[in-house]
Amino acid sequence: MKIGALYALLSIITWAIISVITRFCIVYLEANILVFATLQIFSAGVALLLIRKPVTREGWRSGVKYSWLYTILQICRNFFLAAVYLYITSTETSLLINGEIVVTTIFAYIFFKRRPHASNIFGMIVIMVGIVLFIQSLPEAIQLRVSVLMSAVIIASCTRAIVVEKTTIASPNTTTRQKCGISGFTMFWGGIIVMSALTVIAIGEHIFAPGFFDSHPSWFYLPRIEDILHPTTIVSACLTGFMLTSLSTYLYYATLQTATAETFMTFRAFQPMLTYGLESLVAVYAINLKPDLDIKDYILGCVIILGSFLILLMPPRRTKQLEPKQYMTD
């Protein structure tokens, strides 16, 4: 249990660091969102392949099909999450992402027939009330965009959690490094495939419709040839993916094997505060990333965190089924 708690704590710290760095690169280094997210996945795949451990043919066959789905969801999640950073800070995002608790509970009921305890439903209601009020406190011009993007992030992240749990059930004896090897393979090739597609799009725009993306703001996510070849984007994304995204993936699998959902949730509830501390620290020594929050924002943030703790502290529903892993998302 102690090692599980350590993995959970390290996971939260890693996620907080990744979120702050990603927002810095997107907002201040003007990295293209799709290119940055894809290169993160690709370079993380390279790192995971370096630490992989051989897996049996049966384990490979049962795991790789889930891993492809995991990789697709991870790319989608990273893309939508990076897009959110254009509108709100990492701290605000980490508060809103607590909506995963509600969605994954619903998914767990659909896929695994696990009914939530009545007390957990109360905590979920508190979280949703806090999230709705927090979004309403944002500038009206960005409320709809933030809501749509965060919904996409949460759905992708929660679906990924279900995929990981199904993989764990199907191959309970697969080790963390074996899972990293399987994920590294699909992340490596998935990153190459997506980057190839983005490069073709950028070359097509450059040759057949120069300036099209510049004159159509609604298409600004799609990269130009300058975005594909942007040195700062390439270096920052590859370093972040190789050093942090890969570490996050390893800790993610290690936590799933060594800690309960309740242990993970204890640390997960503190992530917004940790992210706020990191953004404030960066603001002291470098560019100001600190969120501009007022008293109402702090109160609503506390409501969302309180809802998370209500689920943690209230007595769980006893069941003979496997313990859910729905809180183990990043």
C-alpha cells in the first residue's frame, strides 16, 4: 500500500508538471496544438520502447488491440486538453476535469454493472454543481468552447480508463513494463501515422491553398508547413513526451497494479492545489501563468474538491466485483 501511495503521489505531481509545461508551450511558444500533442505521444512511445519488457505472444495479442484504442484516445485527449489551455489555466482545467469522476461512474455501471453507492451519488452531484457554476463564472464568450472541449477531454479520458481496466482483467499477470512495451509500440506508430497525415495536410495547404488556414480561424488547429517545421515545437514536445508523458504512462500502470482507487483519489483531489502552486511559482521567476481567481472561484473550487472528498470519505458500497479504477485518469 505504501508503494501504491507513492506511485499515486508521483503520478499527480507528474500530471501537474505536464499541464503547466503544455500550457506554457501552447500559449507562449505558440506551438500548434495537433503537432505538439502528436509529437508528445510519439516521443513517449520511443521512451516506453526503451524500457519495455518482453511479453508472451498471447499477452501481446490480447493487449495490443486495447493498446491501439488507448493510443487513439490518448492522442484525442491530449489534443482537446491542449485546446482548453487556450482559454483557461491549468489550475482551472484540473478543477473541471473532476467531472471524470461522474462520467466514469456511469461508464463503470454500463460496462461492468457496478452500481454506485447512494452516498457517492451525493458527492457526484456536489461536483457537478461546482463545475456548472464554475463554467458559468467564466467569460461568456468562452463558456461554450470550454464546455465542449472539456466534455471531449473527459469522455476520452474516462473511456481510456475503462480500456485499461478491461486490459487488466483480460491479462492480470502482465507486468507494468510489459504494458509499457505494448503501449510504446502503438504510441510510436500511432504518432508516426498522425504526424504523416498532418504533414500531408500542411503540404497540401502550402501548395494548393496558401494562407487558407490563416484566413479561416475556425481551421486554426490544422498545422501549416511552418508549424510542422517549427523547431521550438519539435524540441519542447519531444522532450516533454520523452521525459514526462512516458513517465506518466509508467506511473499510471504501476498505480493501477499497486493502489486502490481510494488511495489514488486521496491524492487526485489535491491536484488543482498542486497545479496552482506550480503556476504561481513559475509566475514569480518567469512568465505569468498564475490564474486570475476571485473569492467566488476559490469557493467553487473548494466545492468541487469537497465533492471528491465526499466520495472518498463516505462508506463504499460492498461488492464482490473487482474494485473500480475510474479515478485513475490523468
